[in-house]
Amino acid sequence: MPDVGMRFSGNIASVFREAMRLNPSIHDGAVVFSRETEDHGYRLCAWSMRIVSARIPNAAEPNVGSAHNSALALSLAPGVDLCAILSQGGSVFFENGSISRPVN
């Protein structure tokens, strides 16, 4: 697995590229950033995680894939600030069960 512990910053794309070079299979799971308190910055703490949430969104979404549905549900969990799907085609952000449409 690639290293963990680096701060979330503007160089995240290069961090992901290097991680994919080291281990191409990491794209199959979630990359997790956490922080100790609200005053601390986010640090990368895990690569390629399978995450399941018991939370159920209020508004039904069409089935657009397990990553989308998991991120939406996980965004409702206590202690989760934000979930995002980042891709070459754009990004989708999930916060408190709400979706911000892709930004290209």
C-alpha cells in the first residue's frame, strides 16, 4: 500500500497518481481522510477501503452505481464531514445526504 499520513492539499492529484503507479488496485475502494478535531487539518489515513453505511437517504436516487450510493449514505453518518467521488470526468460531492452535481 502507498504511504499514509500526508495532509490533504492542492497536490492531491499527484498523490493519487503516485499511489496508482505503486498499486493500481487502490482505485477499487475509498480513500479516507480524517482529522483529530475540527481545528486540525485532514490527513490521509487509508487507501482502498470498503465502506458500508447503515444510513438511508431521505430522497431516493436512481441506481447510478455502488460508489455513488455508498457515498450518499455515508455522508449521513455522524462524524463524516463530506464524501466525494473524484474522476477524470468531474467530481460529485455528498454532504448530509445531499448531492452537489458534478463540477468539471
